[in-house]
Amino acid sequence: MTNFNSLYDDVTPRSYIEELAPTNYGEYHTRFSELATEEVAKFRQVSMSSPMRAVDMGSAYGNTTLAWRCGYDWKATSEVWLNDSKPLKMSVDCHVTGVDCSAVAVDYGKKRGIFEDIIVHDFRHSVPAELGQVIEEADFMTFIMAIYFCPTEKFLEKCFKFLSDRSKPKLLAYNVAMAFDTRNLSPEVIFASVPGWKVRSSFNKHRNLTELEQATRHGCTEAWTMTYFVHFDAIPKPGGSLRQFHGLVPPIPWTRASHSMDSCLPLRRTPRASHSMDSFRPPWRPRDEERYTNLKGGNGLAHNEDQHSAIGPG
């Protein structure tokens, strides 16, 4: 994405705030905070875990966790980042593990009290045992503005571990920034053979593109992103294979055509002719249009609401 990699090298988020401010990134953070706060509240009505265990993948300095754990919009997040003496107002009883390739970023998040535990991990690599256990035990996993850096098979590996225990409800939040990532990673594709889940999705502006980015994207001035909140029902463990029952086949082998539509489909035991790739390609949606889908084994209905005037990237 342009030259934003150095944002995660500082020991504080000050540069992160200063560099992203001109791109109007805060608008998406605030919208995500609204959505996540609502979805976590719904999830807490069915989840019996206390405290709730969460893992923030690609956590950086903790802005995703602050969005749902404290309900902070971008202004409030910036204030607590710039003033370390300002106490955090936690609204959710939880234990959060921050995971990122930037050691200084997650270290800041733990010292600031945003995370209880931290793990340094490069998403290009397989899941180490320590992180695998954290993911398996988690009630809630977020993957916001981070999938771009994660190869498809590594993302699916993390999903497989997250769903290896369906004895309790689970919530997964992730987003795909389509201006930078052309893969079809919609839940209808990834979890087509997984029973007992529903999704809320919202298509929102991510941020303004820099001049350098516009030059390589036919003059488009904005980046938009699709955000998904996938609620998984608790399913009693039956006799026989846990992997077969829960529908998500093991992470190896996956098709490996990098960043192609086909790279997002797990290899199936039984082909599904009715589930073509075209039928799952995320449609172009108006701003803030949201969707509720209830799926059982890949069949369901979608309900759209909050439709506004369409604004495209150009």
C-alpha cells in the first residue's frame, strides 16, 4: 500500500496518527467502532465465557481493540494514544492477545493496558504452537486491515484453528480492502461448507488514496473495504472426525494461485456445481449498505438495509 510500513517502527503511535490523518482514515475507524460495539454486544448475549478471550490479529498499537473494547472512535483513540496518563474506559470484560509482526507496536499496546498478552508473528509464516493455542481458545478473533499481508492459505489456517472447537459460540471480524486485495475472501466462499453461522457485512470507505496510489489505480481517489462479522453457533461435538463434521477441511492442501479468485476456494471432497465463483463475487455496494446472511452449509438468504446513494472509487 504506498510507503506506510515505517508507521509501525516507532515506539508510540504518534507517527501513525500524523501520517494517516491526511488520508481521512479515522472515518473508517469510527464506523468500525460502531459496528463492532453492536456485534460484540450481540455476541455477549450468547457467549458464556467470562472473561471473553479475544485475539487481535494485525493489532499494531491497539486501535482495533480500542474500537470494540472501549467503544472509542478515532478522536478518542488518538487522545488516549497521545496521552499515556489518560485512563482507558473498558466496557467489555475480556482478555486480549495482540498479534503483530511489529514488536514495538504490540509492546506499546501491552504497556498501555490495551492488551493482556502479546505475540510477535509474521503472517507469511505458519502458526506457531503458542499462537495456535491462543486462536483455538479464543471466543472472538479480529483481522482488521491485516489480511492484505497474509497469504490465503495462512489466513485459512488461522480460521481452521479458530473453528477447531465449536463447543462454544465464536465471533470472527475481518475486512478486505478491495483497492489493494482482489481475492474473493467472502464468508460465502470460505465457510460455504461450514454449518451454523450468520454474517453481517458493511461496505465502507477505508481512506483517501495518496497521489502515488492514485497514479497506479487509474486515478481512483478513495479506497473502500468490506467488513464482515461472522457469528458461529455452538455445535456439540459428535462422534467421529471433528474436522469432517465442522466442514472446514484441513489447511493443506489449498489451491495456491496467489491473489486469484481460485486461491480462495478450499479443495472440496464433493464438487458443488451450483456454487460458482461468480455467484460469490462480492457485489459493488452503496455506502454503509449492510447485509445479514444466515447460512447452513452454504444455503441461505441475504437481507440488505441502510441503503444510501452509491459512491464508487471512480
